[in-house]
Amino acid sequence: MASGVTVDDNVLTIFNDMKVRKANVNEEEKSKRKKAVLFCLSDDKKHIIMEEGSEILQGDEGDPYLKFVKKLPPNDCRYALYDATYETKETKKEDLVFIFWAPENAPLKSKMIYASSKDAIKKKFTGIKHEWQVNGLEDIKDRKTLAEKLGGASVVTLEGKPLND
Amino acid sequence: MGAEQEINSGRSYYIDTTALHVPRAGVELISPLKNGMIEDWNAFQAIIDHIYSKHIKSEPSLHPVLMSEAPWNSRAKREKLTELIFEHYNIPAFFLCKTAVLTAFANGRATGLVLDSGATHTTAIPVHDGYVLQQGIVKSPLAGDFITMQCRELFQEMNIDTVPPYMIASKEPVREGAPPLWTKKDKLPPVTKSWHTYMCNEVIQDFQASVLQVSDSPYDEQVAAQMPTVHYEMPSGYSTDYGAERLRIPEGLFDPSNVKGLSGNTMLGVGHVVTTSIGMCDIDIRPGLYGSVIVTGGNTLLQGFTERLNRELSQKAPPSMRLKLIACNSSIERRFSSWIGGSILASLGTFQQMWISKQEYDEGGKQSVERKCP
């Protein structure tokens, strides 16, 4: 069941850019690619758009996951695309995760609109393998949950950091 | 759901709380719903007419209508409702939403297990990405009305008369445990049994909400005997303290095995209703369901209900499963979450294109509802 909210073309462009990976090997270009980005509702509540200033680039300093969590508003909902880098015992992998962030403190109206529009944005993200519905700061801070979603019990590090810290 | 009354000859309806509480001769108390779906269409129409004339005070043809429905509503009933709405009421646009989906969305989730415990049913409805997984719906009749019946039996055993206020002209204060002293109103009309029972049930429901408590671990007689007692006064003036019964009665919701009058072991406790429902869904989505168990419905407001449910689920769920129960603190939200969700949806600018318009109904017929309101 949907709300009728539409997805901006820009959103799809961003998704496609993040999806295409191995094509650019040039370090400079790689560092400009997005590591994480947030999407929100436009002011008139009719479209889903990219949130200004929410991008974290691959080349940025510091722990990208922590930075990403800090960008999430504590009292409002968002959608996010996060390009996770993780390692299992055998390989190192990168996968896109679609995150639906709806904290308990968000206003009911916001929760209702974002939840009923989730289908619209998710449909645009064809081929995405991982989706995460998160409703609180303690849940999203827990890297183990994300790691389990990505590769189950075999994941040993996330963003270069071992999980059992 | 509003109960209303009718006179057997000539079919007159008395609708809404105020009218309902007036004692009248020969007036039965009925509900248009059965099993969560519309059964008595005449009564339902009477309620809708009443709503438009007394509450909305406007023409039906001027306003779109969004209705919520039980997740297990039959196709035939949905189509019949659509037909009634467009043909009889000339409503300009219509939409039908499943209660569980509205509740999940109102709680910021597109995926979750909605546990709805109301008066007539306790139901577990798995919602995934905004769609109800019909094969996973599990229903149990152990809900508010069952508790009311158990309380009724308790009062019969204790010889306490649940005299409803409509009969009482005056009463005097009496010592605790002493027989009540009240005078009956004279010239009361000969009311029907169904109406009188409903009035008594209201008294019992107030007792139910104020006195009962769900034990946080399986009921134990010795532990229950230590519980602090709660004082309660009946409308008749009779008052006493209640102790172990406070815990014993609602235990039937979670552990029906010892309840008198229930046939065999066929009934599921609330915990099992949830785990059975999740167990009927694809194994890959179960973590998503256990991680978002949304508790809704008036019966869940019983003191201790959610704590006990949390305990039951953490014991019954697979060991490594992350469990999270969501239960609104506000009693309004807990009882009306689907209405609240629906009201927000219907007011969204973007939703206006989602309605079934009168034109679409004229072209596509009542089958449009299956297509446009999945």
C-alpha cells in the first residue's frame, strides 16, 4: 500500500552512481564517490529527494560508519544508502545497504509518511540485496546487526574494524 | 464499532453512547460486526447514516472516505462495501486499508508483526513491506470479552451482584465486605436481556481495567497470595479487596491450559499466537518480524501485559533472535493506531491520486477495490 509520494530522478542517479563500482579505478575519482547519503521528503511532502549536505564520500577521513550514524536526525525519519565495506575470513567485499530510519521520537505523521512511501523508493533501487529497518540509536550503533545482515556469522570486520571490540 | 439497538417490529435504531445508555422496553443490543467483518448490513448503514447526520453534518457526496478493514476481510464483503459506498452514498472517492498495515506504518515500520488484542479477538498479523502475509495470520478468541466472562464467573462465585448504574436510584455507604444497600429506580421499563447484560458488562469492564494485572511470570498461587490487594467499589456500593484473583484471571490469556470451560488444549496463549504466526512465514523474514512486534488493541492495556509478553517471547523465540516489542504508552494510540494512521494517509497531498474515484468505479465496477486497495 503506497502513499503516492514520488521519487526524484536525482535519487535514482545517485543510486546508479553508487551501484557502479569497479569501473573507476582512479584513486582521485574513487575518493569522490559517495560512501553514504541520506534521502528525505521535500518540504511539500510530495517527493523524496537527497538531503543537502548529507553525503559522506569514500575519501573522507575518519570512521565512515560513525559519521553516518551522527548524520541521522534523532527526531525525524530518513532513508539512506550506505556502501558497506566488510571482510569475511575468505574475502573482502563491498555492498550497498538500503536503510529505513524511523526513530521512536519522530512525530507520528513523519513515521506514517516515510513508512508508507518506503515501497516507492525501494522499488527504484533495483538489485539492492540488503535492507535494514532501524528504529533507535542503540539499534543502529550496533555494528554487529549490520554485519549479520551483510554476511551472517562469517563477517569479521566492518569498515576495517574488527567486530568483537 | 458502536453497538446499537433495534425494536423488533418496524426496526428502529438507537445509536451512539448517549442513546445506548437509556433503558427502553424491548430494545436489543446488537453489533453489526461478526468476526471483525460486517455481517448486519442494515445496522451498518444505520450507523453510517447516523454519523453523517449527527457528527459530520454534511452530504456524503462531498467528502472522500477512507475505511480500515480487518486484514482477513473477504473479497465479497469488500466488494459489497465498495458498492454500498458508491451506489447508495454517492461518495466521490473511496479507499480501503488493512488495520494492521496502518498500525505498522503509524509506528514507523513497513515490516513487523502486529499483535492486536481487542474485545473479540487476539490476532497476530505479519506485515512485510507494507503488505499483510495472509498465510501467517493467527487468531484466538481469548481477548477482552473472554476476560469479562471470567470476571463474571468470579463475581458469581463470590456472590457479588454486578448491578449496573441504570437500575440504582440511591445507595448508602456500607462497611467493606458488607452487603450493599441500594434502592432500585422505580418505573424501569422491561429491558431486554441483551441490553441488561451489556450494561452489566460495562461495570465488569471497568473492574477489569482497574483491578486486574498480568503476572510477569507464569501464575503461581503462592506468589499471587503475596500480591498487594486492590480495593474496588461496585456501583451498588459494595466494596472489597481483591488479591490473587487479580493475577489468576488474566493468566488465561497467556496460559489457557487451566481455564475452566475451554475445550481441551486447542487454545493458544498470546505468546504462542505470536510465535506460530511468525513460524508460518518465510524463514528469511522472521528476524524482521521478531525485531518489530507491534502491540496494539485495548486489551493490551492490562497492567503487566507487555512485560509478560516480552518474557514469553524471549523464551519461545529461537535463541539468537533479536526481539523488540513496540507498545505505545498513550492509551489513545494503542487503541486507535489504525485510525490515526489512516487519518494521516487520507490527508496527504500525494494520496489524493490513490483513491478509487467515482469515475473509476463507474468504469471498473466494484472489482476496482481488489486492484486499487491490495
